[in-house]
Amino acid sequence: MSKTYKYRVCQMQMSRVTFVNGLWQGLQVHEGMDQSQLYNSCPMVWEYLDSAGRDGWVLTGAAQQAVTYGSELANTTSLLFLKKTLDE
């Protein structure tokens, strides 16, 4: 019997998980706020991983990604890849 998996791609900035599968993770609205307030409304990476681990998610990899806007380099983010075995 083959296993089925579900995946999450988490974007991490400033030690906080900001997006999971493209969805904003902060408690503040993403528009019109100071960047530090926006980041501070997102879960710390270790808090997010603790919570995800309790739900059966396993960290399977990590990577760095440069984020650009137009011709300028905006910043570098980390990507975390998690997977979970689905019950069959």
C-alpha cells in the first residue's frame, strides 16, 4: 500500500513564519503597516514548528530564496518544507 503525503512550503523572514503555501500567517493586515509590526504579528519559527509537529508535520528541508521587486533585490528569505503522511 503506497503512502500519500501532504506538503507545506513555509516562508520565513526575521525568524518568523510569514507565509505558508502562499497564505499570510500574521495577525495584522498585510497592507499599510510598519514592517516590524507585520513581522511581529507572525509566529516565531520555533513556535510554528512545535505546533506543526504536534499536528504530525515533519520538517524535510530548507532553502534560501532571493525575493526581488522589479530590478532591485528586496531581501532574502528562508523556505521550510514540511510533509505529513495522510491517513489511509
